[in-house]
Amino acid sequence: MLSNMIRYTKPFLDSLENIIAETDYILRYEKGNFKSGYCVLKDTRVILINKFFPLEGKINSLVDIIRQLDIAPNGLSEKSQKRLKEILQAAPAR
């Protein structure tokens, strides 16, 4: 189960940010009135996350976003591939 895998720590957040950094998406923390706390602009490949979110909110948002994006694991570092696999395997069935 995903909740058992998530650690609400800065290093875990960093590993999620690294996955995004290794794609062609740009991750930005901005203030905004996003209903879900984040916004993904797929045409411009920009991900906006509410910068006022606590650590837990940022991590949960990034996990949701990573599940939605079609990220090719072969373009990621070994460490990021492992983290991506953990997240996708723990994702609920669609």
C-alpha cells in the first residue's frame, strides 16, 4: 500500500522532485488558488504546486502528478527509476 511506502520527509520530497527534474517537465512552487493544490499545464510541461502547502501536501501532490504523467523510466537515473516503480506499483487500480 502506498501510504506505507511514503515517508513525509525532505529527502523523500527531494527524490520525487528528482523524478520530475529528469523529465522535460518544469516543477515550480507558486502561490495560487488551485483547488487540488496543484496544476499541471501539459501543453507547456509545467507543474505548479502551492508553495504554502506543508511538506505532506507537497509530497501527496507530487505522487498524484507522477501517477498521471506518462514518464518513460528508461530516461531516468537508476535511483529515480526505483522510486517511480515503487509509486506506480503502489498506485490504486484504475
